[in-house]
Amino acid sequence: LPSLLRSKPSLIRSTLFLSFRLNPTISPSPSFSLSTQCKREEHPINTFSLPPRSPPLANKLPFTVSAHGMTWQDPYHWMRDTHSPDFVDYLHQENSYADAFMGDIQNLRRSLLYEMKARMPTKISTPPERSGPWLYYQYIPEEKEYPVLCRRLETKKNGWPLNLLRYVRGEFPREEVLLDWNEVAEQYGKLLYIGIFFDVGYVNVGTCRISPDHNFLAYTLDTTGSEQFMLQIKDLRTGLILPRSPVDSVVSLAWAQDGCTLFYTIADENQRPYRFVLVLCTTAGSEKEHDVLIFTENDSSFCVDITSTKDGKFITVNSNSRTSSEEGIYLYHFFSFFVYVVDATDTRNRLRRIRERVSGVQYFLEHHYGMFYILTNAPLSDSQKCSFGGYYLATSRVEDIQSANWQTMLRPSEDISLQDMDVFHGHLVLFLNKKGVPMLCSINLPIIVDCENQLEIENLNPWFFPLPSNACSMIPGSNHDFMNSVYRVVLSSPVMPDLTIDYDMSRLTFSILQQEEVKSVSGAGGSCLQAMFTTKNVDGEDQNLKMQSWMEFSNTYCCERKEIIAHDGVRVPLTILYSRKVWEKDRSPGLLQGYGAYGEVLDKIWCTDRLSLLDRGWVVAFADVRGGGGGDSSWHKSGCGFYKKNSVYDFASCGEYLVKEGYVHRERLGAIGCSAGCLLVGAALNMYQDLFRAAILKVPFLDICNTLLDPSLPLSILDYEEFGNPQIQSQFESILSYSPYDNISRGGCYPSMLVTASFHDSRQISMVGVWEAAKWVAKLRDSTCSDCSRSVILKTNMTGGHFGEGGRYARCEETAYDYAFLIKVLGVSDSTK
């Protein structure tokens, strides 16, 4: 369920866009068999049917590219013109060929879709979460695609006689519907009701913020799939949208404490958030012309982001050189930026810049009764330096924030790194990582710091939140109420459905509020476990705390965590998931997923769709390669820029391990990547042509060299720090050495491949436009083995955006398609055992 009432952006970034819920599929008896003179002829296990017609061949037009004394041809450069009728016609031809390729497995797709829908609860909801006097919650109505955001006044605990009297008088708080996505979808979007699609467009709600006085709801709405969000402000007292001129390209929102002053950022024509604006909200509304421009970032390599501190006293304005903005976000990366603060109690005050921008230095601010708490990696003085890098916690009085007199309060240790923080009236919450294992703890506030000594966590008497032993993912709830002493977290793992837990930081207790319902799990009985939750002390030692009951499936599905030795001796985490009942050593098919960019942590949460693969004997594995998220920033840095190939080597090492150790049949290993993760997979396909037999590339980034060299793509420079600047020869040569599009092996035999794209992908202006997928497929068809390329298909969504369709049923359609492709091309039977 999407978090409409997100808390402030934090270092921990949600990776929902990575969680492609792949489902298994069947293999039909071949009517037109793949029989070739290529290497694939040696692998009859993967024989499958092909369309009788040949795949489309794209036009080739001369286009010369030059850089650093090198010159080469890019005959598919013309595809950059997405308005070209020839390009649109080519995409339709590819879609037609994809339909023909998948035509013999329609029954399989339908079976998979039915299977996935059958596991869905009839109604999905979140536990109410308190903010002020209100309880806010969401639910998805039965047979609907999208959520509904609601609230009701919190019932006072006056005893049952008074509550009964209030009920008789009709005084019990009634539910208020604040935002119904389904109603919006009826106006703009694609609506599904009882299994029938009504095609009326597209809808996606982006950011959603309640005003501090709970009178207004500000949210952003995309109705085209372009991720160009328009601002809507709803008066919750009347239920009406404030009449005002439309404001488009809105990115982030933050309210001032008065409840009627809203700040927002807007993006330029290249989707770079660059302006910080103030708007006054009244019952009569206000016109766009009356909005006040506060700040403009003129440097095209920097973006502007805003948020409010937890107590609402300040608005922080970050002008940063790299921010991650995929759907469902909790971790932000800022490589170098300005930080400003605005007094949210008096918006007439000027912006105050915290410190000068320094490359590689990051700041994250929270406020607590006159003190700023700052999570930063700014260089320490020689006298303060510790031997470990990463973030540390500093403090400063509000009046001293612009001085150099910050006090270093909490430093990392050799094993524990600081990842994120949250601040409440009486508690500081810290997100930690100990040797790759996530941990949470709370510390009582205020903290009295000895100016002479830096503290380590154990000096502050922390309470480490008890966690199930198999917890793999920790996602904070909204946690908006500054005065609250309860912290909400959603825990999940590949074998444990999402578990919502409240941790009472004052009483040092916790309670399980809710667990995701799982229906119709064929061949997999969940176990209701009553077992010890454990809490870890600072030394990482388990301390049993409390018996609790929750549902998990570890008796049916095995989740193993391995450390794979990479080419240079580095240990790479690999998570392996399979069914204890139907997995067969050396015989099972497998799917390896990776991302390896921007410091993103690969999502490994519970996914019911994935059960369709596992119940058919598949292995699903997650490779946490360098370049992605890890214990500290060094894991990211060692897989980007000049070291990007480490990501590819890590991914291949993980795939080779799965085959060598018998988890996966050597002829039945597939790979999947999304967006920048396709750079990883595409490079691996070029460099290790005998390793994978199938691949899925979703909205891929593959033509990195041409994209970063193109001066007409201003957002490309935001990726220089991740991949390198091709204007510099040494970095250009590094990029060119692994660029998937530029390293396709002429005459080579490539695996069967499903490449997906979205025609209205807003990232067309940057690095994952629809032409990236089209150029890759066109070049494969022209350059590689003609027999192998017949099992490469390109499927373009001509209406959706970067994330395709937004509803839960539409996502099942997409997943069923993916799984059907995999099972067909890997020659797997469609039997669940």
C-alpha cells in the first residue's frame, strides 16, 4: 500500500520500483521449433516455439558520433525523435511481434494472473496512525485498484459507559474520506472493476501532505504518465479543491506551522527541481500569480528539495547534486549541496544558509527545542577524527548553526555505521547497520554532551528495537506526531509477510499491530510462530525479550544468505530463496536480480506474486553488488565511476555461484534488471554470454555513452558523479569499456530477452527514454545471431509512464506476462508441485 502520508525524506530510500513481482509460467509444446546453427543448438533443453514470421528490422540512418579523437556510427540515433511516425510505427511492429511470440501461452498468462489475484486479500488496509487528534489510515476497497486515504477523530478513553452514551447520542467520530484514488481514476485514470478494465487514461498521486492544523490536504497528481505532477489543495472542512490556476511540475511539498502557508518546489523543462515557492491557502483559494518565489537554483547540475523538521519549526531547503526520485522513496543521496533553513513559525524571515557547498559533503538536519541535530559526513578536525568513515551526529544551537562551532556528539564505530535518524519530543531514533545487518535503537532526549569527549552509541544507554530473527527490511511508518513516544515500523523478509509493529520508546515495549494477509497459497502452509523476538546489544549479541506470534513461511520456503567471493576477493551478499518442497538440486530454473547503482539497497521484501515461481521449483536470488547500498558509503563508491565494472563482476560471480553450487541448472539461469539496473544486466550479457539463458530488461538504461555525451540532455550531468563524465577522456574510456549498447558482440549468441519500455516515460529527457530499449533491440537484431535474436522481444506500453500502470491488478498483468516469458524460453513445465 503506498504511503500517502510519507514522513520527511530520509537517508533510507524505498526501492519499491525494484520489486518487480515476477511470477512463473508454463512452456507450451512447440509448433515451430528453434533449430539453429548457433550455440543455442547445443542446448535442446531450451527449445521453444517461435512465431512463423521474422521480427521487424529497424531503419538504419547514418549518424556520426565523435569524442576524444574517436569516431563511430550510431545508425539508430534517429529513434531519439519520439514524434517520428517511423519510430511509432516501429514500436507498434515490435509490439505485434511480441504478441505473436507470446500468443501460444495465453492460457498460461491467464492462469498466472488468476493465481496472483487469488492471493490478494479482498481488502487491504493499514493500521490507524495518530497525528494530533486524528487517526489516519488507508485501505483498498474490495475489487478496486487504488487506495483511499481516510481519517477519524481519536476516541477518548473515558470508559465504556461514557462511550456507550456517546454512541447513543451519535457522537462517535465518523470516517472522513480525504482522497479516493479510484474517484480520481474515474476522471483521469485507468480503472479496473471486477476484473474489467475501463480505459479512461492514467492516474498517479505523488506527494501528499496534511497541514499542521489538519484543515488542508496538499497533493500532486499525474494524469498522463509523464510524471509531470500538478498541485491540488483540498480544504478538508468543505471537501472542495481550492480554486486556483494550475501549477504543473511540482515535486516536493512542506507546510509552515500556521497551516495556511504551503511551500513547494517546481521542476524546469528538464524535470530538474530548481525553484522554491510559497503559496498562501485560504478558503477562497489563491491564484498562481500570487505565489511568491523564494529561491532559484541556477546551476543545472543541482536540484532543490524541501522538507520540514519533525516539530514543524523549520523548513529545510537542500540544493543538491544528486537525488533519487523513483516511486516509493526512503533514502536520499546528496553528493554536494547547500542547506538552508526557513523559520516555519515566521515565514517572513529570510533563508539562512547553513554552510558553503563542499563536494562530497552531506548534511541532514532535525530540530529539537532550540538544538539542531545534524547527520553529516563533513570532515572533522584532526583532533576529532576517528578511524572510521561515514556519517556522524553533531549538534548546534539554532543561533550557532551558521558558525563552525558544531559539536560532534556521536561517532560511528568499526562495526556500526549511522544510516539515518528521526527526532521526537523525548527520543532520538537511529537507523544503524552492523556488518550488513540493519538495526534500530532509541535514545532518550535531551542528551547532555561532554564537549571534551565524543560518544559512541553504547555511552548513551540505547534501547535496541527487538526484531524477528529473519527480518530483512525495515520501512518506517509515517511517524508524523512529534509528541508521540511510539515509533511505527513495517518489517518484512522474503519468507515473512509485512509485519507492522509499534515500539513504545518510553515503556521499552512493543506490539504487533497487523500482518499482511496471504490467501490461497498453493502448496505452502504458513506457520503461525510463537517465538522470541530478540534485541541486539551494541556488540550484536542476541537478547531474548518477549514471546510474540506472527505468520511466516520459513518451513515451506528457504531463505539463505551467502557471501560470494568476487574476482578481487571481496565478499558480495547473495540472498537465495527457494521452496523446500519442490526445489531440485542441479535441475531447478533460477532468476537473479540486481541493481547496483546510486547506493540503492536491493528490495527483498515479502511478495506473494513471487510464490508462483517458487511453487514451480524456481530459485529467486538477489545480488547486492557493489554500487548499491551496503553498510557504509564505501560499498557504493566501489561500484561507481571508474569502479563500475565491479558491479558487473559481482553480478556474474553470484550467477556462477548459483550454477556451481547446484542451486540452478546451468542452462536455466535468467537475469532481471530495472532502469539503471539494466546497465548491470546488459553489461553482464555482453561479458558473460554463456552464463544466462534469459533476461528481462525493464525500462532500461543501456546506451550510457551516447546519453552522457549528448549536450541536449541537461540531466545527464547529474549522473556524472555516478558513472563518470565522458567529456574527460579517461572517464570516457572507462564508460565505453562496459556500455551495453556499444559492446554488443557482433555475431554473438545472446539469451532470450524481454525488453519493456514506456512511451510516455518522463525520463526520456534524461537516460531511460523509450529509445534506449528500442535501440538496444534494433542493434541486437542487426548485429547478433539472427536465430537467437528471434527470441528477443520488445514490449512498449504506449500509455503508461516510467513505472507502467499504477494499480495492483495492472501490476499483476505485467508480472504474469514476465513470468510467462521466462517459463517459455527456459523450457520449464507449468506444474506446481
